[in-house]
Amino acid sequence: MEHRPALSATWRWRRRGGLYKPCLAEYGGVWREQTGVATSRDLKVWTRYTGNPIIPNGAAGSLDERFASNPCVVLDGHRWVIFYYSFDKTGKARDLATVGDDPFHHMKTGQILIGVGPPGSVDSTFAHKLSVIWHEGALYHFYCAVSGKYPNEIRGISVARSRPW
């Protein structure tokens, strides 16, 4: 039995950047990225959660007004933490988090985990698109650090740690 993909993007979406980790939604002619969830019992057939997006864009002026995307999901004991990257209308990209008692219902913490660094730093333009690892009592937060302005920006991977080095 052949199944059609539940999470495919239309041709129009692929031309505009594709469907990757987040759920794309067009609103008023502006593309905004929000995070949704789909479930599967066999990793072949997927069902989108009807309550999507589980991490919607924030209100005008918020840190995640334009993007709430690229989730990194972690189960911390009985609580679900979703780290995600945000983008606002000023062009700042930062890493934020949500916390929930299940994978579908989350509250935004409202705190910037990794923010844009000072002028001249490796992450003076963007600090985003994270991955986290818990190791020997510390959370290691790996992220894309960007400095400079397009097309001459410099990109690399940086790491922050939850306790002093």
C-alpha cells in the first residue's frame, strides 16, 4: 500500500523556500514561520495535529512576530521543552523556549536564551537555529552565529553552556 506524504509542500511553497521543520503560513502577503506537530505510529504515515500551530507567531512587536521555527524538542523529566528560534520585524534572530506538560500544549517562557551579541562579536547579526545536548550536568546550546551583513556575512557554529566553563 502506497501512502502520499502527509507533510509535503506544494510546488508554490517549494519555490518560496520549502516546508522544513516549521509550518509555513501566508498572512497578508507576508510569510511567517510557526511550529506545528505531526504524529506517527510507524514513521511512514503521519497525521498533522489539528491544534497546530503549537508555537504560533507572537503579537506585533514580540520577539517571535515573524518566525517561531526550527524546534528542538527535549523531554525534561515530565515536562516538554521546545527550544526554537525567533525572528522579529527589526531583523533580530534569537533563541527562545516553551514549556509544556505534553507535546501539544506549550507556554512561551518569554526569556531570550541566546540573543544577538554586541557589535564585532561572532553573533552580532543573528544567534539562531539551535540544537541542545545535556551532558554531565550542563546544557550545551549549539547555534548558528552570524556576523556582518549580507552578502559578506560570516556564519559559524557557536556554543553556550548553562554553567561556567
